Amino acid sequence: MSTPMLTLTETAVKRVQALLESRGKPSYGIRIGIRSKGCSGLSYTLEFADVAGPYDETVDAFGVKVLIDPKAVMFILGSQMDYKEDKLSSGFIFTNPNEKGRCGCGESFHV
């Protein structure tokens, strides 16, 4: 049995759908990537995607298309994307089995 590239919780799917609907123009989905940032080294990026890139991995989660940048695949494999909202903050949360540690503020991680 193979490990899924990425799974999304129902809460994350609903939030992505709301963001796509509020964008004001048609979108293919969202793209997740990784960039160098913070004290631990890596940070997740999210952006609207108008088209799929030739090497993007595509995850279809309840009708929402999530593209994964090819440079991020090895860092994201097996992760779960959730959306949390409380009195002080809101945002997407990644539970990543590949992470070896996070910085104290939660902005970045390392594998």
C-alpha cells in the first residue's frame, strides 16, 4: 500500500473552497510549495493556481485540486493539511511525518 502524497481534512477542504470562491476569477486549485525561511530552514507556501505545471503532483480532495510543487514532494509526502481557527489566529496546519523539528514560533521546520 502506498503512502498518500497529501491528505486534507474536511475543515481544510471547506476553507480552500471558500478561498477559491472569493478569489473573483476561475482557478484550477491551490499550489503548495516549500521555501527556505526561518530559523529551522523550511516553510510551506500556498498560492492560487490557474493551471497545473507539467511536473506538479495533483491531489484531488473532495473536488478541490491541490497541486504540489515538484521541489516540495519529498518534504510533503504523507502529510495532512488541516485548517484551525481560534480567538487569536487562523491558518493551515501541516502534520508532516517527515519533520524532525520545528522552530519555537512554528514558522519553519526541518527534515
